[in-house]
Amino acid sequence: MTHFGIPRRSLSPKDEEIPALNWRRGLFRVWLLFCAAWLMSWIIYLIMYGLHGGFKTTGDLLVIPVLLFGPPIALLIFGYAAGWAFRGFKPEEPPAE
């Protein structure tokens, strides 16, 4: 009988290795998407807030750069620190003789 639909197992040979994931590049791209979403959402909110007369003093305007760029930069630093911490779990290689 002919098989229709999605095969249940891979048709590739068993000896073929699955390529390794590039975690650094992938997580950096996720960070970029997160930052873009963060910036867009807060910019839209701040535009709406400004249109309703929400900004009264110049001190209100000084908070905006910290609000927009602080959390993404903090997340990037946290990501580098987490990568550094997880690299510490790699087994040590024996010294070369």
C-alpha cells in the first residue's frame, strides 16, 4: 500500500550527523527581536502619553533614554554573564605533553 502524508522517520541515512546549533547567533537574534519589540512598544506608549499632555517638566524627558535602553542593555549584559557562567561547566582538557 502506498504511504501518504508525513513520514514517521527520517529518510536520510543513520550515519548522517545533525549539524550543531549556533546558540550564540540564535540568542543574539532573539535579543535583537526582544529589543525591537521593547522599543516599539514603549515609543508608541510615550507618543500616546505625550499627546495627552503627560510630559510636564524636562525631568520627565530625561527618564525616556533610561526607560528605552536600560532593560535591553541589562539583558545583553546578563546574557554575556550567563554564557560565561555556563562555559565554566565545560570539562577541562588534559594538559599537552
